[in-house]
Amino acid sequence: MPVARSLSSQKRLRQSKVREIRNRMKKSQVKTAIRRVTDAVHDKKVENAEQALRFACKLLDRSGHSILHPNMVARKKSQLTRMVAGLKSA
């Protein structure tokens, strides 16, 4: 682990630790939301899948510019939406 010598570098180290924890937490929340959608689709629960999809899309949109890559966010939203739409039509 690097040793921060100046006051500004010590502060940057503290900030980066806090941001790392916050980003890890948000990323975990997104993964959990995605898993809830896929679980609802596999269980063939349409209402739960729609509700979970709305929540997952909201979290993905929030984390798309800071934590996750925007193209990955768009791809995930598209995949989840197609899964839920396939569940409705079947």
C-alpha cells in the first residue's frame, strides 16, 4: 500500500477508500437487482419480473455514468427487457 506523505495525498487516499466502498456497494446493488429480474423470469412470475425490471433499470441508469460503462448498462437493460417481454408473450 502506498504511503501518502503530503497532506493532500493523505486526503486523496482517504477519499479514494470511501469512494471504493461506495462504488462496490452500488455495484452489488445493481447485480442483486439484475438477479431478481432473472429469478422472477425463471419462476415465470410476470408481475414480479416487471416490478424488478423497473427497479433494475432505475439503478442501472443511475450507475451508468459513474460506476458502470454506459454501453454495458444499455446492453443489460435491453437483455432484461427482452427477457421480461418474452415472458409476457409466452
